[in-house]
Amino acid sequence: MDKQTEIELQAAAFRRLRKHLMEDRPDVQNIDLMNLAGFCRNCLSRWYQEAANERGIEMSKDEAREIFYGMPYEEWKAQHQTEASPEKQAAFEVAFKENVLKDG
């Protein structure tokens, strides 16, 4: 497989993952994704921002989130985010340290 085809397939897989998380399963909470998989929608938007910044494209966290979420993040949260239990919040603290802060 040539490099361009590989890039196009990877991009298609990313778009399908985004569609699944945003349209097919918006009920799945970011905290649950982070606790189970070590990443969430915010991580994906951060990785998008980092890729842009690495290529000299200035993009803020809020801009990347709006691109990924298709709306301002606060709007997404108001429409889809539910209150997390203390147990989920405690698990999130661990998952965040293990998966996000180690990357920082």
C-alpha cells in the first residue's frame, strides 16, 4: 500500500471514530471513556490541536474542541454531559494522571 492511501485510510478511520462518538454514542460520557480506555473526546481534540501546532498551524484548545465537537464545548456539555459519581471522579483522577499527565 502506498503512503498516501495509508494516510487516507487512517483519516477515514479517524472520521468514523469521531462519528461514532459524536453521533452514534453521544450518551457515552467522557469520564467513562477515560476511565476505561485512557482517552476521551477531549484527548482526541487535544491530539488534533497538537498535530496542527506541530505543522505550524496555530490552534487553541477551545478551537480544537469546537472543530472536534462540531460546536462550542460548553454547548456539548450542556446537551450531553451528566453528573459523575464520586467513584467515577476518583477513577478519573487516576486515569488522567496515568494517561494525560504522563504525556504532558
